[in-house]
Amino acid sequence: MWISPNHPNPPRQSQPPVEQGRRLIALPRGEGREELRVSLDEFKGRPYVSLRVWERDASGHWWPTKRGVSVRLSEARDVAEALLEALDLVEAPARGR
């Protein structure tokens, strides 16, 4: 039976997808039900950094969610610097107390 990809509740495949690329870190979230995974991956021969939230189902399998972003390697250094700047901005007032 064909099901439209726009169906509001499309059926999920029986087994979770195999994670592609090289996982660099997995940060736990949501009391162990979710994790943020940062991976070095490739699409059509072009490398990128993937930041994606994965969630654990009732069977203990991990599934990727739609919450995520891909960062081109040409953007990675600027993104990393912006993240460090955000940390500095948040931590600076705390140090000044």
C-alpha cells in the first residue's frame, strides 16, 4: 500500500536507520530519552558536520528526529567561534559577580 510522504503520521520502518558518518560526540538530554549527536558525515561526496537530536523508543532503539542542522565545513570554524563567543557572553557576567 502506498502512503503519501506528506501523511501526518507516516508509519515508521521496523528497524532504526544505521547512523552514517563518524560520531564525534553524543550529549545526553531529556533524562536519557534523547541525545544531541555531532557527527562528521558526507552527502554527495561533500563532507559536513551534522548536529541532530536522536530519541530512544520504548524498545531502546535510537531514531533521528527532524530537529537538526548540517554545517558545511567551510562554515564550521565561524560557527565554532560564534558558539565560543556565546559562552563568553554568558559566562562574563557570572565572573563579574
